[in-house]
Amino acid sequence: MSKILDDLRYADSHEWVKLEGDIATVGITDYAQHALGNIVYVDMPEVGDEVTQGEDFGAVESVKAASDLLSPVSGEVVEINEALEDEPELVNQDAFANWIMKVKVSDPSELENLLDAAAYAKVCEE
């Protein structure tokens, strides 16, 4: 069973987001990292890039597959997790501690379009 945290919001494309003030921390879910297997590369945006809810912002590659990352929020990338450049496997160790990017959110109401933990758990069961 994959770990799902109650205090996060989720996209049905398996990204999670935690909003603190106007900064959203974004990563992939525990379910996604299990499905991908051993992650060998994380393609991240650049600081200063604009991301749009529901659109590609990067990709995760594993020994089994590559998967596009879709941004759960819109805004400006203010930080990326540089540790993943050298150690992408950190996502497999803890998908929630090893976030991918932080975004200055342009429209906090977009989070209402995302799933809560219970709704995301149902997506994972399907």
C-alpha cells in the first residue's frame, strides 16, 4: 500500500502539492515512484520558469519507463531540489521528503481543482 499524506493535495497524474503561504512544494507521489521503479533521472525546470497547472514541467525516468510530470499549480519556479540532479534515487527512498520544485503560486484557488487524500486513494485503487 502506498503512503498518502492527509495534509497534501494531489493531481490524478500522481503529483502532490503542499501550499505554505504562496509557495507550493511539488513532488511525485509514493504510488508513482513505486509504479516507476528505480528512478535514474529527474528532469526539472529552471528557477524562473513559469509553470501552468496541468502542463508538463519535466519528467522522471526509471529503468522501466519515463513519465512526464504535470504541474499541479501555476506560477513561477523559485527553487528546484538540486540534490536530485546527482541522486535521483532519493525519490524512491522518500517521495514526500524529496520534492522536485517549489513554485510561487499565481492562483491559490487552483488547489480546489486537486484531490484530497481520500479522493487520491480512490484513484490509486482503480
